[in-house]
Amino acid sequence: MSLYDIPLHTLSGADTSLAEYKGKAVLVVNVASKCGLTPQYEGLENLQKRYEDRGFTVLGAPCNQFGGQEPGSAEEIETFCSMTYGVTFPMLDKLEVNGDGKHALYSELTQTPDAEGTAGDVQWNFEKFLITPEGTVAGRFRPQTLPESDEITKAIEAQLSA
């Protein structure tokens, strides 16, 4: 199955898929509002602003599987993200990234190994997957890797047109 074929829903409940972003590099990130890593929203928004005109978007995927750190409703999540961090990038509806209820998107993404060669379950909130403009996974970055790190910015830039 292509990543583009997996059905998704936006935070507002509309049907979508990664096909909407075909031709763009996409950084998919499982996010949470009440996590010690939540300040990474700022770096994610900076990436969005820095690269959106070059064919890039961040795609937030709220997840409540790690310590119950995303307990809010879609409206609460949207308000928190926009009011606290000025988030302008698209957000998906809450989904599961591990376990029996793992969303099909994450069933595909988690097959990709990180820089150390380890694939499998998402470790925590703010794990990042870079998808190429052609719809394949170009990289996996663990939660502690900051959005604006050289590792991530170089990987994004390698996927963007000049």
C-alpha cells in the first residue's frame, strides 16, 4: 500500500490523505500538548515557515498513547496549538501510533529504521518521519531530535526543489 492511499482525517474531521501533499516533502510528527517535549511545536512551526514556500509541510498527528499527554478534544488541541505556539501547519485527528489500534499510517512509517538502524514502535511523543515528495520515507528522527537540528534541516533540504 502506498502512503498516499491511507485514509486520514483532519483535526476538524474532514477526510484527507497524504495524496493531498503529493509533490511536497512532509514531516509527520506525533504530537502532544502536555508533554515535556511540547515546546518542540515552536521548532516545528519555524520549519513550516522556513520551508513551506519550497514545497514542504509539517503534519501534526496528535496522540494520547504516551502518559495520557494529549487528553483534549479536537477543539482543545486546535486552540492550544494556535494560541500557545501559533501553529499554522495541518493537524490530523488523534490517532494511535503503537499497539493493537495502530493507525495504518504508522504501521507503514514504523517499518523505517532510525539513524541507528532501529525500526519498530514509536518511542514517545514528537517522533518525526520525513516523507519525500514521491511518497516514500526518507528518514526517521527520534523524539529527542529537535526539529531545527542540523540532522533534520539537512534531510528536509535534500528533499526540496531549489
